[in-house]
Amino acid sequence: MLTGIHHIGYVVPDLDRAIAFFTETLGVKLDRRVAAPHMGLEIGVFRLNESGTGVELMKPTTDTGPFAEFLRANPNGALHHVAYATAKPLSEAVADVKQCGLQLAASTPDGPIDAPPGWRIVNIDPSNTQGLLTQLGER
């Protein structure tokens, strides 16, 4: 079902500093920067290779909500989620996930959503994945 890493997501306390680390220290070109006020986030997106493996840097822009809570628990920033690419369209992959006995997370209960960075995702309930928010991603 999985074909690779779609992207990894980090919640960071300072988006400019995190972007500078990736661009200046690691030599990765910023793909885009997007505001997602409906989610209380600003996001920096990097693509690492031809297959589109990405890094998503997320900075909470509000003091409330799941991303702000995550940052309070991890004030230096931390890995927030791993998204895997699938061989099938997400609508079909969701059926496979459910057939394996996994449940979708509350943030995507009805299946795939269009995420602010421009890709489609579905979240798997972290109680099924040993606590790590796991996503399936589609370009």
C-alpha cells in the first residue's frame, strides 16, 4: 500500500529561523510559503527530490488549537507527523486503511482533505499508530 515518504511535518517556534536552517545550512530550496489562518498556521514547504518527498514546517499563528498546544508541549519544536505516499488514490487507500482495522483521525473523519500546502491528505487516528500522527498523502 505504501510507496515512500510523502512528507514529514514539524511544528516550529520560529518559521523564519527554521526556513533559514533548511535553505542556508542544508541547501534546500523553499518551494512555497502559505498562510493557513483557518488552521492557525503559517507553513513553509520544501520538496527534496524528483519524486516530491517533502518537508512541511508549521508555525502556529494563534495561542489556541492543536498546533499551539503541540508547541507548548514541545517549545523547541518537534516532529509532528509523517505522511506516506500510496500506490492508490487516497479514496481507495482509505478503504484499505479501514480494512486493516485502523480508524481515521477526527481531523479527517470523512476521508481526504485538501491541505494548505497543495496536497491531499488523510490522517490516521494516532491511537492506532503508537501515538505518532500518521498521514497518507497524495499530490
